[in-house]
Amino acid sequence: MTVSFVEAVSRGLIERDTGCYVNNATGERVLAPDAIRRGLIKAVLVADPTSLSNIDASNRLVVERIQRVRSNVLRNLKTIAAFKQRAANNDN
């Protein structure tokens, strides 16, 4: 079944505060970028954010949250890579 973004939020399939996808059968919470990659959420890449001006404000908020989540994930991955590099250097 396909539901609109607004309906997904109202049904609790997408958390309004975090933008996470919530599997209503298992309760699993998935970050939006991962949910998109796994095909749980269909999304359209927007090259020009100014084109979002005609879209409902709640959609822009989710885009901003997704960008914030993405930044956090990338920062954490960089931290993990730094720890791995340090551990590799200490082994030598």
C-alpha cells in the first residue's frame, strides 16, 4: 500500500520529530536515508532546494531533518574510521 507523506506521519509510519521510518509490524526504527536505500520510503532527489517553496512546510522540515541525520551519520562514520586508524597505528 502507498500512502502520502502526511498520511505516513499521521499513521506513525514516519516520526515527526526524527524523520525515522517506523515499521508498524515489527516496531523497527530506520533512519530515513537507510529506509530510502532499502526501498521502504520512495523519495525524489531534489537538485535545487529553492524548488521546494511550493511544497508544504512539513515536507521541508523532513528534508532538513534528513540532512541533519545524514550529517550526524557521516560524522560518526568519520569518528569510527579515526578510531580504526589509530588502532591500526598502535598495532604497528
